[in-house]
Amino acid sequence: MTTAQQQGRQAQRVRGRTCGDGEVNSREWKMRKTPVMVAGEWIYKEVLELLAENGDDLSLTDQRGENILRLACDKGHVEVVEYVLSLDKVDINSRGRWKRTPLIIAGHGEVMELLMRNGANPSLRDGPSNIIHHYI
């Protein structure tokens, strides 16, 4: 068995454990998160890389409109945020629940600095008046 075949089988096992059916972009029943979202949210960077390399879509959102970047920013996972940004598959200014951007979700610290260095727009608002400085 080749390395690529082994990685494909490993990715399928991970999908099966997180979302039940082992298919690419499958979703768990409660929040409709994909295996990529689960891996990124819980800092399983190696698993995230494996899934991304085997066809899982990083741009999908859960039932609240949260994507992998937003979930990783919310948890403060610098390595995951850095990896997701390096793939250039997710909009750095994406909006989900409450129209908040990853930058607003990150709020401060290393994740915020990483987003700013990669082009996040600090002037975007999540409502009529709230911009990033309201959360810092």
C-alpha cells in the first residue's frame, strides 16, 4: 500500500470517528460540523492537515455559519489559524454568527496579530457600531 493510500484510509477513519460515515465533508448531527472543523477546534493540526490533503473542504460552515478559521480564532489556536491562512481557502474577513469576523472573534493577542499581518480588515463592523476596538 502506498503512503497516499495509507493517508487516505487514515483520513477516512478520522471522518468516521468524528462524523460517523467516513465520507469527505461528512457532518456530525448536532452542530453540523465537519471533521475539519472538529480537528481545528480541538488543535489537532496534524489531523487537519491530513483531512485537507485528502479532499476535505475547509470553506464549509456549520449550522451557525462558523467555519474552521472562525472556530480556531475563537479557541486561540495560533498554529491552526496559521495553517488555515497558509492554504488561502477561507476568507480572512468571513462573517458567521452575529456577523463577527475572525478578527473580532480573536479579540486580542497572537491570533489577532497573525490575522492583521495576513490582511484582516479591522474596520469591519459586526453591527451598527461595534468594531474590533469594542472587544479589546
